[in-house]
Amino acid sequence: MSVSKVLHGRGVNVRVSEGTAATIRKIALELDYRPNVLARNLRSRSTRTIGLVLETVPDLTGTVRYFAELLDGVTRMAFQNDYSLTLCNSLIGAGPISQMSDGRFDGLLWCRGNYGDDLVQAARSANLPVVIMHQPDRILNPDISCISWDNTGAAKLATEHLIGLGHRKIAFMVPPRSMKNPEACLRKASFFETAAKHGVNAGEADVLNWSDDASEFGDWWKENREYTAIMSWNESCAIAVLGQARLHGVAVPEQLSVLGFDSSSQCDLTQPRLTCVHQPLSEMATRATEILIHRIESQDADPQHFVYPSSLDIRESTARPPQG
């Protein structure tokens, strides 16, 4: 009991003299004693681990800073509170409820693009705290903590920026694998709605279902010179469009304006620098992790909801359309 008191801080009713405590520490050092964290966690029924569930495997060595900024926000808050982090692109189990509640994590930060009724029900029924990040604007379940971004307002800002410059033929790019992503759907719908309010025609015929590397750009440009701007549903695809435009000798923004969403630090390194709607990703991730840890350590904590506003970072990839 004395050893446990000195080395682990247990036993509030146990009294140990300074001399005995010094002897215990000296012997522990001589024996190279290390606490068994796993055994301690089993006794406390805590793993001190947060699960971060992602839609795709993060590419931390590529040209897009999205995942790096997301992880920066999560790890900053998790590590300073002595939590480990496990990255998952899927969870093992028969269904969402068993996946969330199989004992591997103290809490779960869900960043996948799947926000159907099954996830909402699973999060409500799970025996551990769950915080949902990046859920679409329309899902703000009062029983679940949610951190989101104003996708509708973001697309409105982007569309009005292009229309304000004089663009009337605008394409919206989204890869096939992201067509059903709730955020992509909200951004596309807001693009259509905002364009209509300003008397600009925009519909499904203006949607480009290109691959992530925008390799279809060259053939498309030969037949569609009337378009003067491309709005990509995310930063990664917008950077790919910039690369393809350069490859095919299309001057940006003199011939074609390009705009994206997210606006990480990578946008300042492209040629030209990429105009993007700004999503405060690192700040959002930090807040989501802070809420999750608070719910882990205070089981009666109320769910919290935050919808971050959007802003526009205007750089050099957008300009007035060419005359004529």
C-alpha cells in the first residue's frame, strides 16, 4: 500500500513518511521499475485513447494540407490532456453501435462523410462519448455534440465572388466518389440557388464529375471555351485543376478563374495562389477534441453544437473574365 501510494498516488488514507517515500523511489529506480499502463487502464476501465474516424486514409506527404491541419488541431488538444490518438478509416464490428462501443476508446471523434440515420442512432446509443465533425448543416441532433461549418454560406460567398467579377458560365467540379458527400451536396445546391438569385443559369449540366487529378480537363476545355470559371468542391481538386490548366497552356486567371474550399496554407504555395473559402479546420478540430475530452471526464456534460462561419481568402486565381 505504501508503494502504491508513493508511485501511483493511490490510498488517500495511507500515510508514508518522507524517509520511506525516498527509499521506495530509490529502490524503484534501482530496479528500473516502470508502471504497467495497460494494467492500470484495465483497473480504471479507461484506455486514455481517442479514436479519430476518417473518410479516407490521410495523405500527409502530398500537396494538400487538409489532413495535416485536422490532425494538428486534434493532437494539440489530445496530447496536452494525456490522451493517445488512434486513426481509423473504418471500425471493426457488425454495425455502428458495436463499432463505437467495443472498449477500444474512451471517446470517438467521427469525421467520415457518412451522416445517415444509422450513425445518428449509433452515436445516441453508444456507451461512450461521440463528437461528430463535418456533419452537414441540416443535422444538428440535440443529443449529439456536433462541430460543423456553414457550407451553404461558404458556397454563397464563393458564387457571389465569381458573379461579382462578371462570370456568367461557371462549372462546379466534384469527383464521382464525392458526389454523395453531404458537404459537397450542400455546396452544389447553394451554388445553384445563389446563381439563380443573381440571374445566372447553373444546373446539373454545369457539374464536372472529374477524377481527383482533373485529367479530363484538356478534352473538356477544347469543347467548352464559354466557361470562364471553375468552382471545385474542395481545395485538393482545385489545385489539380490549376495543374491541368498549366499543362494545357490555359492561363489562370486570364482565361479561366479557379476557386476552391478549405483554404489551407498550401493555397499560398500554388501558381497562381488559390482563391478559397476559408474553413478554420485546425480551430474546429481543437474545439471538437476539447468537447470530447470534457464529455469523457464529465459524463453528465451537455451536448454542444457549433457552426463555424465562413470567410473568403481572395488570392490570384480569380479575376474578371476575358472580354468577348
